[in-house]
Amino acid sequence: MAQKSSTKDKYSILLPTYNERENLPLIIWLLVKSFTESGYDYEVIVIDDGSPDGTLEIAQQLQDIYGKDKIVLKPRAKKLGLGTAYIHGIKHATGNFIIIMDADLSHHPKFIPEFIKTQQENDYDVVSGTRYRGTGGVYGWDFKRKLISRGANYVTQILLRPGASDLTGSFRLYKKDVLHKLIDACVSKGYVFQMEMIIRARQLNYTIGEVPITFVDRVYGESKLGGNEIIGFVKGLLTLFATT
Ligand code: UDP
Ligand code: MG
């Protein structure tokens, strides 16, 4: 059923990709389907990090299928990381709302109408997907990965009292002007960026809504979370703890 939206509202979806050639066609198809059904105006901005697997060529083919107004390509020459991918993507976004999600199908587009509804009901500045409340959950992770994620959330909850239940998740909706201000306020650029964004949002008194989501581990391709990211997260957390 087509939903009514404010005629001016437009959603820019930022999709950072690094070696996602198997996942990209399906995630884009699901996004196009979801937005076509809900009737909201949208664009998908693919920010490819110089993937050696030919993700960009796949993205170009998808652009030919769905149109240049719907699929926008803003690639970068090399792997510059997630934090800077969002900064790069938002520069080119024409929507007044920004949706950030992973391209590996861990974040299902079926939750997006719920994000939009939650945002509209309370005029939230940020709506954050949460795996740690209500019907939310994680599927397909081994014990070690679950422990790392839970542990990172738990320690951050204790140290920083952020007022959101999922700090390391990266499935979120932002008002564009709010996201600009948060990016300006954030110092970290790596994995810890997601967590810092929520902490800064609370500091700056932005309102945060939450939507329970199920996170399904990627089937194709490899996770980029490694020891370096974990060390970066702990450093970032301690820096935030010391400075906020
Ligand atoms: N990604 C990226 N640049 C990087 C690392 C990751 O664009 O340097 C993308 C990746 O393709 C995916 C998202 O960021 O769409 C999340 O990465 P990943 O799935 O590896 O992280 P995980 O889900 O394991 O935490
Ligand atoms: Mg992933």
C-alpha cells in the first residue's frame, strides 16, 4: 500500500562498499522495491572504496538498469575506511534525510519504513536500529563476535551512558542537517565512528528514536572487522571517556 509522505521529503541512502560484488545487486533491488512500494522519494549513493573485486562495474550496470537519478556513484580511488565514506557520501546527497546502512545484506531494507514512521511520529533527529532491544537480534555470528559486540556495547553503556541501546550498529536514519553537525563534532574515523556519533548526538541534545532490527551475518564476502579495528575502538572509547 502506498504511504503518504511530505511532498518534499527525500531519503538519501549511503551504501559504502568494499568487495561487495555478490551483495550489491540484491541490496539495490531490495531498496528499489521497498521505496517503490512505500512511495517515498529516494536515491542510493554507492561509495565504493576502490574494491579490487569489480564492485564498481556491477554498480555501473545497476545504474543502467535503475537510472542515474536513483543510483548515484561516488567512488573513491582506494580503501579509505567507513567514517570518511559517509563524509564523502553526504556531500553529494540531495535528500533531507540520510539513511546509513551496510551493503552486505546484514541490514535488511524491510526495516526502513519502520525507521521513517518512527522518525515522523516524534520528529526524531536520529533513528537508530537496535539489535539489543525488543524484537531485535543478531543471527549468524559466532560466540566470539557476539561477545565483542555485546562487550563493546556494555562497556560503553557504563562509561558514557549514551541513552541508546545499540552503539556499534550502523543502520540509522538522520536528518541531514543533524548528520552534518554530528560529523563536524566527531573526531574518530574508523569503526568507532558509529559509537561516537550516538554519543555526540546525546551531548548535543538531539532526540534519538530506536527501531529493533535483526542483523544477519553476511553470506557473501568477508567481514572487515579485525584486530586493528578492535584496538581502534578501545582507543576511541577511552578518548571519548576522557574528553566528554
Ligand atoms: N566497508 C567499506 N570500506 C571499508 C570497510 C567496509 O566501504 O574500508 C563497507 C562494507 O563493504 C560494508 C560495510 O562497510 O558494506 C560494513 O563492513 P563489514 O560488513 O565488513 O563490517 P561488519 O558487518 O563485519 O562489522
Ligand atoms: Mg557486515
